[in-house]
Amino acid sequence: VYEIIACKGFTNYGVAACVAATCENILFDQNRVAPISCYIPEYDLCMSVPAAVGARGISGIYMPKLNDEEIQKMAISVEKLRLMQK
């Protein structure tokens, strides 16, 4: 994000495009998969993951398959998120 800001000076349109796409998914019940922050039961916290979004909210979460190194890094990220919630 900071590289984009350095080159372009701002990112207003990028943020607006993401919000517009999420609103379209909800309003037209498209259930398209997009990276969105939602509750992940296996980690007991909210984080951004690929999820289908529609008129009734999140209809599916699509966690990517992780290798052992990625699982360890995910555990570190989850712990950092938990600490931030306190």
C-alpha cells in the first residue's frame, strides 16, 4: 500500500473499488469469493480470508492449504492478532 501511495500519491479509487465490489456482492446476492475479514472458528478470531459474500453474509470460507512453514507463520500471526485484541 505504501508503495502505491508513494507512486500515485493516494489510493482512494482502489479502496472505493473494493467497497463497491463488496456492496455489489451483497446487494445482488452474487456470492463471489473475495478477501474479506470474517470470523474464523478454527482460530477463534476475525481475519481476512477468501470468502463468498452475498445477501445473507458469508456463505463460505475458503482457507488455502498451507504447508508446514506457512502453518507455523499463521500461528504466529494468529497469536499477534489475539494480543492486539486484549
